Amino acid sequence: MAELIESEVATMKFLKQNSSIPLPDVMGHSSSQSNDIGIPFIITTKAVGSPLSNFVWEPLPEGKKPHKKLPCLKTVDKEKILRQLGAVTAQLLNLPLEKIGSLHEKDGEFLMGKCLSPAFTWYSRDSLGDYVLRGPFKSDKEYYESLIALFRHHAERFPLEHHVLFAPVPQVREFTADSSYRSAVGRWNDFVTVGSKIDSKKNRLDYCTVAHMLRDVVPSISANLQRSFYLMHPDISMSNIFVDDDFNITSIIDWTNSSTVPLSTLLITPSFPHARNEVNSNLVPVFEDSLIHHYSQTNKNILDAQSWDSTRSSWLFMRLVTLDGLQDYNYFVELYTSVFGTTDETTVRRLFNTIQEDHDFMERARTLAKADPSIDEILNEEEDYFCDSASGAEAIARKLTVVASLNQEFIADSKLWRWIEEATSTSGS
């Protein structure tokens, strides 16, 4: 907590001194409990405007009722916001720093310390201590390798929550009606409950295999000659952007966990309502053109073409290693196939299975199995879950589990859930 507070204060002060990015002023802070209120705190001026989260970024699917009625942003408003974020990013691009890490201040001087970004600190990852290198990093290659190590350690020992590699969580945009989406989510929950799939040995080993294969990807997203890195907000979401009535950005808040990043990460077009959401392809050129325009006003250097080309790979990589997404399998296949050209999904799966047959992975599987719940515990969990389920739900989930165990290329994705909905609707079951 102390490190996060000191770093956030240092980051905000650094940006206030070196940019015109709109953010609150720090009025006071304490990174310890040695103060009048007995807890760490930061006091800032009130953010001007209102949060962008007072609006809806995309219209809701057919049949879905909102928790509270909010106006939906028009395309022209979205474009205006993306243009302004391009200008903000251009300012960050004009503040190059020599290492990847998080800022802190000592005796009036800004210094680079270890990386406190979400990938290093969220989901109990801060408890790993010296199991992984935390920076500051002199190269993006060191940084990427450390992120992969964190990802592997997470897969081995921490709760995986909603992450099942070969059963991506259904997304609203994959279904035309809210009822279909809700049905898919229900069947997904049924499926992952059978056999306690989420934190099972098999699922953990699958993610460890992804970590192993990501090492081959690093050379393609690493810029060996890059010697400068750039501050980036860790969570450009609608709740952290404040606007006025004309959608001018008036404040960007919550710089906790900020760190410097490689250029290809900084250049990623922000996505909404959350960073994990896919970017609307129509908005990408709006952001990029604005960034280039504002950057060229103060800098004659041309942005590296490789960095632009690597933004998609960087986005996919970060979604995976931070476990901040809903489509891990799809991220992995797209990333791996894009890096190695003609490699298709079937080839990736075969390579994946071959790696798991390696002696070291078989040993890791035996180690992970020791943490698996007992058969009685699994059965009790299943009984509690399915006691109030709809007729046939458990039977479908168990049949799918059998198919998954027999077919190494089985994927429980949206196509499967749509097919089941159609089949059960046709049969009347």
C-alpha cells in the first residue's frame, strides 16, 4: 500500500510538472498509518466534470434491461473522446524514460523503482515476492519474460476465477438476444462446475503451457533497440475519465499502479467500457491520427512502424499475462498464429498437446494434482450447485465433459452454446 501511494503521488506530480494532461492536484498524502486518521490516504482536488460512466458506450442487446437507464454515446462523441486520448498519449510520448518500472520521488527527484502495474500486483501477485524479477527493467525483453513468469506462477497457485482456457466465457456481443446470452452463461457455469474445472490440475497445466509457448512470442513483440519507455495509465476506463457537457475531457483520475511501458503498448487504442473489450475498428484511425498529429507538433521523429504493427500483439499478450479478459484461448491462438505466419489453429493445438507430453510437464502435472480437491469434495460441490438447476442442465454439462475428455480439439465456445440452444429448442427439451 505504501509503495502504491508514494508512486501514485509521484506520477501525478511528474505529469503536472511536465504535461498539460488534465488530472486532479494532490493536496496531501500519507503512505503509513502514522497520521491523525490512522490509515494511508491521498487527498486530491475534486475531479472537474462528471464520469464518462454516466453514459453507455454500446447499446444493450435485444431484450436486456439496464440496471439504470443511461444515455448511449453517439459515434461523434466517441470519436471526440478518442481524439482527445490520442492527444494525451502524444504528451506521454514526449516524456521518455530510461527504464520500465513505476515512479517514486526522493529528495525532490523522480526515480524509477520496481514495477507496480496491475500485472505485478493484482490477484495476490504481490505476495510472490522475489520469485520473479520486478524491475526496474532496462529492456522490454526482460519485462516480457518477467510478465510470463508471473503468469505461470499465478496459474500454478492462485485462484483462476472465471478463466478456463478451453471454455472462454460467453460475451454479450456474441449473441443477438439477451436471452441467448444468459442461456450460454448458464450452460458455461454448468460445464465448468462439473469436475471443478476452473482450478483443476488440467486447467492450471493448460495455462502453464500457454506461458511456456509465450516465450517463443517475445522476440516478435520485443524492440531490441528500444531505449525509451513511457508512462501509461493502468486503467483508462469510463469511470476514470471525466468530461463536461460537450464531452471535453476535464480530468483523468486513479493513477494507482501506473508504470512505464514499451512503445507498442502505449500506442494501443483505448477500448471501452473496459480495457479488456475489443476496440471498435472504426475508432482506431481516429485515435492514431490524433496521436500522430499532436506528436508531430513538437517532435520531428517519425514513430517506428514496427511499434504500430505490434500494438495488436501487445494487446493480446497483455490480456493473457494479466488474466484480464474473457477469451484467453482466442487471444492465445490469434497471437501465436499471427507471430508464426501460416501456422493455423489445428497446428497450434497439436503443438500444445505435444508440449504437455514432455517429461517436465508431466512432472508438473503430478505436482499440480496434489492441490486438486478430493472426489468427494467435487461431488458435494456439484450436488450443491445442481440441486436447483433446470431439468437436463446437469446431463448436458456431463455429456460435454465426456466429449471434452475424448476430443483434444474440443472448445466450449459461443458456437457450441448457440448450437445447444438451437438443438434443445428444436427438440423441445
